[in-house]
Amino acid sequence: MKKIYLIFALATLMVTSSCYTTRTAGNSGKVPPGQAKKRVGAKSAKPFAPGQRKK
């Protein structure tokens, strides 16, 4: 019976730990357009500004 509990606990641990996702700070709105421009090395910050994106 202890083996079943151990396997269940291990499986639960593996499932819950694999759901962790990392977030990048690219164009997610967390970084100002000027800072995103500097990271990419672009000459203009216009493509990174939310109001300037093409639909």
C-alpha cells in the first residue's frame, strides 16, 4: 500500500511541477517600446509601440 501512495505522490509532483511556464519580456507590454528597441537593436521604436502595430 505504501508503494501506491509513493507512486501517486511522485506522479502528482511531476504533473504539478511541469505546469510552470516562463514569461518573456519581449513585446508582452511589460517593457517600454524604447527598451524593446534597444534589446533588438532596431533603429525605430515604432513597431514596438502598442498603438503603432498593424492589424
